[in-house]
Amino acid sequence: MTGAAEPGAESGAASGAEGARVLVVSADGAVRQALVLMLEAEGIPACSFASAAEFLGVREGPGADRCLLAEEKLPGPGGAALAATALAAGRARAAVILAPPARRAAPRPARAGIAFVDPFQLDEVLRAVRQALGSRTPCPACPAALAAMPQPCRP
């Protein structure tokens, strides 16, 4: 995990996953740094991980207010598989997977809480992250959060 307190850490990264609302996973250091800086410039605390294994190896509490932002193509399990694991374990409320349009051409099975966006459309990435963070659906491991959450209005 990268953070401002670590030597050689990415500028602007959160000091740890516990304070971050967006958990960025990318094998490319420049991509991780750019995403963390972009999110923090928008006032969204973020931290990053170099691999799915590094992300999964960090012990932390439920992620009722966190979003996973991961590249689709990662060493080991891909971004979609990582997202499914993170959501099922309650590590994040929702996930945004960066997948170029050519890779998204085939229809994907619907997965609650997972959005696929073009990594080259930064406005869309931010929109998807904001939507994920504002979503009313808490992580599956957080039933207490669901009970405490106001229900959305239905016409």
C-alpha cells in the first residue's frame, strides 16, 4: 500500500486505508499515483495498492463507506474478480473497474455494486466513484449500516 507516511510513497496518498474512501488497485505506479492525486484534488481521500494480493493482505474493518477503484487487467485475479471478492467480504460498498471500451464490447453479467468505465474518460471515472460513494446500498457485511440508513423515496 502506498501512503504519504512511507518512504518513496506517492504524493497526496492517504496515510492508510483506514482513512481512505477510495481504494485504488493498479500494477502501474504512475496510474496509481495519477488516480490518487485526481481523487484527492476532488476532496476524496484515497490510498493505493500495487496488486490484488496486496489489497487483500491488508487487514481492516468493514468498508461500508468505501469504493474499490481497480484496473480490469491485474496480475492474478482481475479487477472484476477482485471487486466481487471485496464486495462479498464487506471491504467496499461498491467497485469501479477501469476497462477500455474494446475490452467491454462483450456483454457482462450484471453484478450489483460493480461499474465498468473507460479509464481514459476521467470525468466518467469521477462520476462513477461519486455515484459508488453516494450509493444507498451498504456492503453485504454491514447489516447494521443498512438498518441505520434512511430509505430512499419511492414515487
